[in-house]
Amino acid sequence: MTIGVLALQGAFIEHEQMLARLGENSFEIRQRRDLERSMDGLIIPGGESTVQGKLLRELGLFEELKARIQGGLPTFGTCAGLLLLAGRIENDARTHFAVMDITAVRNAYGRQLGSFHTEADFAGVGAIPMTFIRAPYIASFSGAVQALAEVDGKVVAARERGLLVTAFHPELDGDPTVHTYFLDMIRTIK
Ligand code: GLN
């Protein structure tokens, strides 16, 4: 398969490395021309959602990518990527692609606990390492959304049809569970 990785800002290289490790192809999406390539799925990395949102609009990528995601392009968003996909952000008036029926809270863990590492079950497949960096969590969700992981009673991973989001950074821990889940998701949707 070939996965497009949004490469405007943030931790995109680590996603590419994980995909390579799993034997999949990827390419970077940086400008409109890159959207001419065909992709089986899209990854939106962690970083800063406001910066990525601004660059997506300035570079003329926003409308086209939103239409593709709404049209069923399987998409995996980590951290800032979760915020770009969230239908509502409780503490930010601005939303971005707003394609997923979740309400996220931005920078949800306060200053002291802004970044932390833990382990928790993911999608019933067992405990995996989870690194949180000024992360959001999912305060509520509805419709077809399924919660896939919880930490301290907060939902930190979810899926809605072809959309997958994690508040943590599975690309940083060397554990392929979440990427494998995404690739399997694409195969079953196809
Ligand atoms: N705090 C960032 C935001 O609001 C997300 C942090 C991350 O992606 N690691 O976009």
C-alpha cells in the first residue's frame, strides 16, 4: 500500500519510518502537486494543530484533502492530527477538517502533566506504550465512533469508520500496534 503523510510540520518522519518498517510505501504531502499521487490512506502527524491548519489553508491543500477524507480516504491522525479531524474542540473556537464526531479538549493535561508516558490497552489487543506531548483527549463522542483506548478514564484513541485518531504518539515508541491496526483497517475497508 501507499500512504500519504502530511509533512507540513511536526513528527511526520517517524510515521514514514514506521511504515517502512512494516513494509509499506509512503510519500510526503507538502504541496498541491503531491495530491496527484494515488494513496490508500493518509496520516496527519502530531505537531501544532493551529500551525498545520494555517499551512493547509495557505498552501491550498485544505479543501481538496477535506473532500478526500469526507469521500472515504482512510485517515489516521495523531495528537495535533486528532485535533485537525475533530468535529468540535471544547477550548478552541476554531476547528479544521471537522470530519469526526468527537469533541476534543486541547492541551488537556495542564502544564505539570503536559507530557508523560504510560501503558494502556489499545483496541483490546493488549497494553502498548503511549507517549503524550501536550496532548488532547476526547471528552465526548457520538454516532459511529468507537473508543479504542482510555487513560485515567479519558478516551485517548477512537475510530469512526475509516478515521482513526490517537491523542498519543505511537510513531515515537517503536511499537507497531497502532500503525498495524490502521493498515488492517484500510485493507478491510477496501
Ligand atoms: N498541543 C498541540 C496542539 O494543540 C498538539 C501536541 C502534539 O501534537 N504533540 O495542536
